[in-house]
Amino acid sequence: MAVLSILEYPDPRLRTRAEPVVAFDAALGRLVDDLLATMYAAPGIGLAATQVDVHQRVIVIDVSEDKTDPRVFINPQILTREGKETSEEGCLSVPGIFDDVERAARIRVRTHDRSGAVHELELEGMLAVCLQHEMDHLEGKLFVDYLSDVKRERIRKKLEKDRKERATRGRAPVAARARAL
């Protein structure tokens, strides 16, 4: 299993619509394993393949406290939505940013597992919210799209500033680099 690089907002690749999975093969199994390794290492509770620049309809989620309940959703489709719930969301592609988003409280979903078997599931609570969030990624949408234009622009500027600061901290002065060699 490999830990993959997670794209960060406003990377335009996050806006790519994912394609349905058609081959349930060893390559798909490796992708699922890599997504799980990446999600746990981040650490996060959900990850869509789009976030690692793989544009297939694959999602992994683990909302359990002890991280022992990994779930895989391939080609998920929401069949029904009930109720509304507002909760604070964050995203591995929008690090350090959290805000309230309204989603359906309960959903019925049809999905494939990693072997290609089809399942219909009733989900609620954090699992339902997380799946809806990750399914947005498959459509090229991020949770910040639910926020006002002003908030979204403020977030974009903050993340760009944070990236520049991380890049600057990662560069040692030339003399220090020479000593480190």
C-alpha cells in the first residue's frame, strides 16, 4: 500500500468529474488499498479517488472511533434523501478549514464493493454526511462550494499563504544544505 499525495484546493484537478469504474480487478484493489492507507495517514475519515488525481468513482470511509471499520463505495448512487442535518465539515483537500454544511440526514445508496457486488444501504449520521461529502468530490465539487463567495476567496488566499510558508520552511539556507550533504 502506498500513501498518495492529496490535491489541495484550489487545484483545478479537483474539479474533474470522475468516470465510472468498469473493471473490478487487481488494479482497482490496489487503488482501494492505497486510498485507505492515504486516508488513515492523513488522518481523515473519508477520501475520494479524485482527491489523489485518480478520476474514478471510488470512495473509502471509516468513521469508527478506533479506525477498524473501513468502507468502500464504488460507483455510488444516492437513491433517496430524507431530512436535513447541518454539521461542521472539513476536508483533506482544504486542510485546516471547517464550516457548517447542510446535507440530507438519511440516504439510501446503491454501490458496488471492491469485488463488483452491488449493495443497497440505508445510511444516517456521520456516515451519511461523509458519503455525501465524498460523492461531491466525484462530481468535481468541494464543501467550500456551499459557502459564500467571500468565505471561499478568504479560504483560497489562506491556503495559498500556508503553502508558501510551508515551502519556505522546507528550504534551508544554502550553507545549511551544504553541511547536511
